[in-house]
Amino acid sequence: MTNKSVDEAITKKSVDGLVCVSLDVHLWSGRKRLKKEALIAKNPEFANLPPETLATLGSIKICDTDDLAPFLSLKREAEKLLAYNGLPLLGTIGIPQGKLDDVYKSLVRIKAEFDQTATSFKRRFETAIELWRDHPDNKEWAGLISDIPTPEHVAGRLSFGFYLCRVSAPSSEEFSDANAMYAEQMTGLKGELFADAAKEAEILITKYLTGDNGSGAVTKREKVTWKTLRPLKRIGEKFQNFSFLDPTCEPLARMIDHVLKLLPNDGPIDGVNLMHVWTISQTLANPGKAMRIARLAFESESPVDAFEQLLTFGGAPAATFESPAAIAVETSNSGTGVDAGFLDQPHSAPVQPASHGNQLERTVAEAEQPMFIGLF
């Protein structure tokens, strides 16, 4: 066991290890406002529609949404890239310094593809509009597809950009109220990290470790493959990447890595190996429990010792997993989480500055949770 407690190990923290990334992406909807006059010109009976002070008609598509889908896809790719590698931080995404180069190169690639797609769309814009107007489903209403903006206007509405910056304490006076607020927000990053891990663990449990048994009941799977363990691998990588936030993060990452190394390199993962996956997944799906296990890992001699303690005292009994297919799992009605039974429900909460990280920290006994003493 280490000679220093968690609290003794954390004497000063900063966000020097983080780079804030903000996306600045603009898309064109491919729609325009649908006017009552246009409908009346097509069919006089529309004159009896309610006035605009009471109801609006909405919009009409003046372009095939398939032509615009690549732009939305690239935006989502960038958002996923940041979500996988960073954490919410003051309205941006905080990326660890060690991941910045890879993230930056990926964003540059996405931007280049976005710009190239926009240029191509601008060249064929008028043809695309005509094809949409002549579509069999649209011919009867072709008159509504009018007052089309110019290709230059549309191209100006399509843009992809991003900004990089670092943050620091706002005041030169170390103990000012502004710095105290800033310190609280930065401290919440630890809670953000564990909440993010809980979401990934929930995905692993609900999407890959359980399934419909054919009769409508959700049961545990008898076996899984390495491909299905991607969420668990991402959790371990993120704890490692954000280990500078708290000394318990790296030991927890090592424990997750230990569990993965216990699994066979080839073939299905079942039996006791699947039980190990279940144990660590259930633990991570509960942020408060995961924080306590992270502390246990920090105070243990090795990740092997920490996981053995989890199996003995913190995990479900081995007998629970002897007949995986026979154990029903109750899922929440919303379909967004896991409820009851042997699965723990990850807690949801608002993002910073009223950070769910701060909320999660308060759910763990004060003596059991690491805290930042200073951030500047």
C-alpha cells in the first residue's frame, strides 16, 4: 500500500495539461419559409388557413437533404472526436495535452474534407436544385420551390472552423472570489470524467452485455467478442489521458487494463472472463462507486490486488454469473439506462458550470473522495 493518502498526494492542481477546443460549424438547412400566398396561388382553398398571428406554415425543402447530409456527418464526426478524447470544460471541450496533436490533425482533415465538399456543392448547386424540383414527388409542387438563393450565398453559409486556447485563473489575487469560483469549476472535471465513464459503461451493458432472448425479456449474453468491448477500452484510455486530474485515475486505468489482459486474445469471451467484464462494467456505471474503487486502486499494491479486492468485496458473487442466460435484466422504460437488479443506474446531471462533476463529488463521502486544494 502506498505511504501517502489521496488527500496528501493532491497539493496543487492546474489545467496546464488541458487545451480547450471549440467547434465553429455552420450548416445550410436547405429550407425556406413556406408562405401562405404561394399555397393560395396553387390552390385557392388555402385562403381559409388561420392567420400567421395564430399559426405558421413552417418551411419547405428547396434542396435534397441527401446533398446536405455529408456536411452534417462531418460535423458529427468532429463532435464525436472531441467527446471521445476530451471532457466538457467551461463551454468548450478540454483535450489532454498528450492527445492534442492527434485531435488537431483529425480536425484539420475534417475541415479540409468539409471545405472540399462545400466547393463541390457550390459548383453543382443549380443542377442539384433542378433535380430536386423535377423529382417525381415534387413536380406537382415545383412552383413552391422558388426564390432560390445564389450558390455564393449558400457557400457562405457552409463553414467549418475550430479554436484552440488554454484557460487560467481569472484573477492575479490567488484567494479572490473569482478564483474560488474558477477552482470549483476545475475541480468538477473529475466528476465529469467519472460521469463520462458511466455513460460508456452503460452503453457496454445495455447494448453489448445484454440482449433480447427472443421472448421479449432482456437477459445477459452468454458470450461477447473483443469488438464489443470498445467502450471499456475507451474508458481506460480516457482515465489514463486525464490522470493529471487526480492520482486515483491512473491506478483505475491500470486496473481496467489488467481486466482486459485477463481476457483471451482470440475467440469468444465467456464464463469467468465475462464475469470479470461484468464486474468492472457495473462498477464504472455507478460514478460514486467508481470513485471509491479508484481510491482502492490507488491505495493497493498493484492493479491485480485492487481487482481481487473488487471481486471479493465490491463485485457480485461468482455464482451470479454461472448461468448468464437465465438472469433477467430490468431496463428502464425510457430505454436510455439500466435500472434495478444487479445493474447500477448511472446518474445524470447538468454540465458545467453547474457541473454534474461537482454534484457527483458531493454524493461520495467527503473522507472518501479526492479533492483539489489549489488550481492556480
